Amino acid sequence: MACIVKQKVGNNTYLYESTSYRNSEGKPRNKRCLIGKINRETGDPVYKPEYL
């Protein structure tokens, strides 16, 4: 199952697609893939062309 996560770094807020899974020891882990960022002026998401 994947979800979109926001992470603020400095003045920018980035969007990641996070996928949860369990490793070989059975512990929960997450894989994140950068999909875009939030426009500071408008607050709208700006997605990378590869994600669309």
C-alpha cells in the first residue's frame, strides 16, 4: 500500500510516495520515492513529469 508523505526541508516541502513493507527479519520498513514538491506561493503540488 502506498501513500503520499509531505516532508519540509528548509523552505521547501517535498512530496514522497511511501511504500510500506517488512524486511527479512519481519520488521516494518518504508521505501520513499520523490514525486514532487509544494509551490510556496500557491500551495499547489508540482509533480515530476516521471510521476505523472
